[in-house]
Amino acid sequence: MTLHQPSLFPLDDASREPRKAPLLLPTDSLAAALPHFDDYMAEREFALNTRASFGHDLKLFVDFMGAQTPLMACTRDRLQAFLDWLRTRRGAPCSDRSLDRRITTLKVFFGWLVSKEVLAVDPAEPLAHLGTRSEPPRVLTDAQVEQVLTLTRQMRDAAEAPDARPHLLVLLILDAALKKTECMNLALEHIDVSDPDHASVKVVYTRPRQRFKARQVAVSREWAETLPIYLRRYQPSQMLFECTGRNLEYVLHTIATVAGLSFALTFDMLRWTSATRSLRAGMEADRLRRRLGLSKIAWQDTGPMLSKLVEGPL
């Protein structure tokens, strides 16, 4: 790699490539920054609803601060004053859910300004989320996981009317932390069990703005060895599960009933159980985020929530 030493003095050579003008300056106004931020969201293919919500939140912020306020004047204290105003002094009430979203908006906006080297320090970084957007999901204890897997193994290995689908489904979610729609969209061509010790499934998203969710996820040897048993009975032609999502929900309901659980077993419960088990096993946070197919914005809420779940007795 060649390093170029910058000149101490301006060059008069006409062939010298002119330095690209900065996107914004710290002295530029909040109002001047908003169109550039909207362009950034469009380039990154943010969902239209997200762009609209962020735009509304930033309009409130600009109204509070003043449109001509320089970006460099947006300190942490002034951001906190804006949040206090939303909660206690603004005419319209602001719920904790809305306040949490507006904190996310500020973090994304000022994080973008720092990434573009417009600001050297992110004033929104110290802002803390309230963590009250929704009730934390229920997850299975280790004992309950074993209770469920013991039953589904018995169903797979039964002498009469064996059925490998319950075990295949539960293990798939516990191994790969897939959503219900991802399970339903899993094609046979995206399953690789050629080496059972390094088996994997490929989660495919075709829409450009969802491409960050596409990923290859490892599954266990036990899942790889259960797959042929399932295929022999159900003989799917293209998709792994050629049935309705409601049918698979009924499979989980039956498992919970027969296993003697006092609550319904759901896709989300198994997905978040998988995530908490991975976190407890020491998986690095960003790797877990990518394994779950979550954006960095979504992780701002999900990461702390999972950490709290891990602190509980599993």
C-alpha cells in the first residue's frame, strides 16, 4: 500500500484533483441538514414509514431548537431539554413509546452527521432509551427447552406413526432463530446438509431494502440428521414446509399441550429463546444482530431487551 504525504503548501498544478466540498459544515443550520439526511435515508432504502416518522420527529426538534440553529450548537444538554419539553411541557402529550422512538431518531441523525465528519462528537450518544416500548417476550427456561425437545424426539422416533416435523420445526427455530415467515419461505435449494457437522440454511430476501436480512445460519447436526426423515414422509418439492403458517402454529400448540406447558408455544417465543441462549453462550452482540437479521436501528431496542432477558433465571 502506498502512502501519500500531504503537501505543506497549496499546489498550483492545474492537474491536481480538487478537494471535494464537504457535505455540510458544523456552522450550517439544522434546516440545511434535513434534505441531506432525507437523501441518506433514501439511499439506504429506509422504509417509507421510517422516513416519514424520522422526518416528523426532526421537524419537532427543529421547531424547538430553531431552524437556523448551527449543528455545532446541538449539545447533549439541548437535546435533553428537547426530550424534557416533549414529556412535560409540550401541549400534546408524549407517550414513553413515542419518546423512545424520538430518541432513536436523534441517535440516527447525529450518528449520520458524525459518520460524515460534520461533527466530531455525537451529542445523542449519551441519551438513554426508556426501554418501555413493549413487554419483553417470554422465553423458555433450559428445563422447558429440554422438555419440549424430549417430546419432539419421541414423536420423531415413535414406533407407530412417527412424525419428524415437530422436531425439525422446533430445532430449526432454536438453532437458527428464524421468524415464522422465514421458516415458511425456506426453499430446499437453500439448505446445505452435505456436511452434517457444518450444516446451514440460507435466508433469502429479494426486495432491495430488505437485503440486510439475508444471511446464512448454521444449524445443528441433529437437525441435519432429522431432515431426511422428514423429507421421506412429507416429500416437499420446493419449499421445506409446504403447508400454511397456521398449520405450523397448530403443530407448536400441540407440542405445548402434550408437553404439559402452562402457556402457548409460539414462533416468537422460540426465536427469542434461541437469541438469549446464544447471548448467554458468549456470542458477540453484532454477530447475534446479524444472525437475527436485524438492522442497527432495530438492535438499539432489541439488544438491551435481550440483555435483560439473559439476566433472568434461565
